[in-house]
Amino acid sequence: MKTNVFLELLNNHKEKSLLFEYRPGTFVGANYHITEIKNTTIDSVDCGAGVDFWKETIVQLYESPEELDKTVFMTAEKALAILDKVESIKPMVKDAELKIEYSNNNFHTAQLFIKEAIWNNEKLVFKLAVEKTDCKAKATCGIPTEKEVATEPCCSPSNGCC
């Protein structure tokens, strides 16, 4: 999800509770704070000597141990106020990919992509997901890009495996 889409969703759902689902059915606790906004630039060279360059916005979430009993989630409006303050100090690149950085005692620190946003009358929920590492230079490195598809079933009465 791009930064501008994230901000637009917050704007369109200001009165709603803002939740982040980091595993199916598992949410960042209501005691979370937005502790940092990172405007990052990636300037990379892959294993095939390909050069790439892009920008990302990273929103860091932190669960406060002093507020473990908190049950009311931050509203989208409060999050938007934090992001607006950041914008006035260090403007965000609006077409940059936005990631959520998060960890807790049961989940390692990760920068998660927003897979989906859903909402109802009370909540705006961002469903987060990991993206597995990948080789960008598959052709150069000799890594097959498509799995071969078997043309015959692996098990038939004539091949003796059944």
C-alpha cells in the first residue's frame, strides 16, 4: 500500500478505532503507540549486478508495557494527527510503499506490508503480511522462474504407483 492510500484511508475513517492485524486473528495491542516514522531510501545492487532505487515510509508501532490493561484503540484521527505533525517536519514521499514495523515478546521485529484494509462502523483494520525474500536476478543466476507442470498425473493405474 502506498503512503498516500494509507493517509486517505485514515482521513476517510477518522472516527474509527485503528487496528493492525499482524497474524490472522492476532492484533497489535490497544496499548500501541506510533513511535517513529521513517522515510527511507533503498539504493541496492542485486546478485545479478542489477541496480535498483526506491523510497519507503515505515511506521513503527510499540506496545507500551505501562498500558497493558488498555482496551480502547487509538483512533484513525489521532494517528493522522501524528502523521500530519511528522509531515510538517519531514515530508513523506506519498507514492512510497508504506510498511508497518512491529514486534512484541511473541513476534520478531519485522517490517510488514499492508495486505488489505477492511472497515466497519467502528473499526479500520489493516491486515499485515510478510513478504518473503526473493531473487530479483533469477535469469542471470540461473534460477527457474516457473515450476514445471506435470502433463500426466503422477499416479495412474498404468504407471504402477497405485
